[in-house]
Amino acid sequence: MPPVITISQLAKHYQVPEREGGMKAAVISLFNRKYKTIKAVDNITFNIEPGEVVGFLGPNGAGKTTTLKMLSGLLHPTAGHVRVLGYEPRHRPHDYLRQITLVMGNRNQLTWDLPALDSFDLQRAVYGIPMDDFKRTRDEFIELLELGDLVKKPVRNLSLGERMKMEIVAALLHKPKILFLDEPTLGLDVTMQRRIRAFIAEYNRRHNATVLLTSHYMADVEALCRRVIVIHHGHILFDGDLNSLVNQFSSYKTLSLSLQNSNLELEKYGEVVSREDGKVTLRIPKARTSEVTARLLSDFQVDDLTVEDTPVDDVIDQVFSQKEVA
């Protein structure tokens, strides 16, 4: 099957006025305004296959949301080509919009003073969903997200997590084939994050939906995404398997030791990251893992020892740091 999302040399540039502070500079700018070009997205290329769940990672200002807005047709590209489900998003044809959704964790589409049920019914009218299909899908989502009677409460009386689950239901009632999810678990507690992740995974499984997900919570990415695309300053730094990202950019492993005496001098074995309640955590070069492990077991009374890969959060930080240095 052909890719459902095809991006080639896609770019989005902005002309932003700039001037020095002060009255003199303000007057001069009235007659001779200077502009600076901001390259929010700069010639990125990638394809996404049907049914893929892809993590789109990067720091604030990297170009993630700008890319999602171009894919959903909210922004027009400065240059390049983009096709989603065979359509050019910038034309926003009705047949295209019926097959996608954009969920933004910091945006609200529900009517504040009405129960979520009323907003759901509005979505039914907007998308022309047959009543039987609408009720079946609505009730299925309410059950999967354990919403119960919450759908009858005014949206303003819901917690952030409850409201976010309602937003996701409203965004998926028309059963889109493509999900653009921009920080869908932003600000939620751990329990709510897990429920939303489980719901997204189940929706992907049942409907073979394609998902492009941005998130600053690496737990979202690890739970849902096999493939990740890392973007920084508008450029793609990595596109591939999540495990490959860890292997490529991580130069160390983490050793956790349980010792009878945790105050021993261990600096010669590796960087001591922490000491707490008889447990010591060391960071060691990946190439020396076997050697250091053998020495520790030989030199000390070790009750327990575990070797772990670098956390994905640290790997991503390392990717960005290397780019800044370059």
C-alpha cells in the first residue's frame, strides 16, 4: 500500500519584524521596518504508512505543531509538497477533513457551559454521522474511557483529565483514519495519561488508524510508538526505530547496585549518579559494561545488580545537545 502521509522538502517560514528598544527605534521602524526570517520548518521529508503510530519529538519551538497544522490544512507551506490520503491539505476539501482529526492538548472544542453530550451531538451534525452509527461509536468510547455519568455534567465542572478525555471522544466520533495528536496528555496525572494512551492504542488496533503524536512525556512515546521522528530547529535529526535511537545516541548504560555498605568508594568504576537506602546508581560507558559488572561482583558483596539502557528522555536531550554543539 502507498504511504498515507507523504512529505517532501516541506518548509514554513515567517517574516517577523524586529527592532531595538526605545522611542527612537520605534519611530525609525515606522519608515524603515526590518524583518527577520524564522524557519519554523525547513525542508523536511518523510513518509508514514497506513496504521503506523509515529512519535514526533522535539523541544518547544522545534516545528512540531507547525508541521501538524500544515498536515491538517490550517497553515499553507512556504515550499515543498505534502499529500495526506491523496489530498493536498491546504485546499481543505470536505472529503479530506472527514478523514482526519487534530487534537491539541491546550485547545478546547467543547461548549463550556453545556454537558459534553451536547457537544458530541453537535459533532454528529457537523460530520453528518447517521444516528445509529453515532450512538454506537459514542457509547463505545464512553465505555473505553470510563466516562459514565461525567458526560452529563457541564464541561466547566470537569477536571482537566476528564475534559481531555471528552475532547478526544469529540474528535474521534467521525472515526477518522488519520490522528494528529499534539500533546494529548499535557498536564494530566499519571493515571489519566495511562487511560488515554490505552484508548489511543485500542483505537489504532480496531480501526487501523494512522497516528502522528507529539508529546513531552516519553512514557507516551514508549507505550505507543515503535518509530520516532526527531525534529530540532525545523530540521529532522532522526527518523527510525525507537530502539535504534537509543542505540545510536546513547553512549552509556545505567547500573543499579544493592550493597550491604552503600558508602563504599565506587567512583573508579563509573559516575555515581545517586546513593539511597543501600542502593547505588552508576553511569558507565556502554563498551565497559561487561568489564565493570564483573569487577563489581568480584570486589564487593552485591545483593542485587541490574543493567539498564539510558532513559529515552536522556537520549533525546543528548541528541539536542549534540546538534547545538555542531
